Amino acid sequence: MKKKLSHTDDGGKARMVDVGSKPDQSRRARAQGFIRMDPETLELIRQNTIKKGDVLRVAEIAGIQAAKQTPFLIPLCHSLLLTGISVAATLMDDGIRVEAECGCSGPTGVEMEALTAAGVALLTIYDMCKAVDKSMVIEGISLLEKTKTNI
């Protein structure tokens, strides 16, 4: 059986999926990403001497803000009442790992919010460090997990 994309109608035109008849469920999603950078840049971040400020904390806040703005950024996403968002940026040996988790109670999942949070947190790190490191690479933005349970 051929799979059909949920965001297109029978004529192939884009549409927002109607989730009106789906039951509310408790939903969670976790996403991650990584930004590779020079060891010297990591040390500046560790010492909190990047001129734009505290890179890790600003990136975490940017990720939280981004998750809340997802339906304005991704055209066919539903507006969700998010019940929680967490974003953690962690220094590693060769870069920074970002993990984002979002939750809601509703008829559709929160994976796009978690992915958006991780991506924007990584872009924020890039923006804050681009003056000192031209070799940074964002990679591996992916969904780690999504769950739903009946409420």
C-alpha cells in the first residue's frame, strides 16, 4: 500500500490536518542537535568571555522562545498549548550538544516544537560565536523520542 502524506489533499495541495476529532492525550517529544567548534571557542564559552554574553543560557532561552513560536515558523503546524519546555546546552569535547523537550495535552504531537527549540538554540550559539569561529558546523538535529498517553 502506498503511503500518503498527511499534509496534502487528494489533489496534492498543501493543507493543515484536521485533528478536531482526535482525543486529547498527554504528549512529549525530545530532540537533539550538535554544533562542532574550535577548542578555543569552547574555552571562551566555558570562561563566559564571549562578547555577546552567556552563550549557553541565551541559547537555552532562545530555544524555549522558538518552541512557543513554532506554528508561526512552520506553516502547517497546529498552535498548541505547551505545558512545558526545557532546553539544555551542554559543553562537550568538540562542541555543544543541545537537547530540547516539549510537552502538551492535546490532539497532536509536539515533535516540531522540540526540533525547532533545538535548532534555534544551535543557531543562537552560532550567532553568538561567529565573530571568533568561522568553522562551526551545526549537525545531527534529530528527534530522539515522542510519546503519547491517554488522559
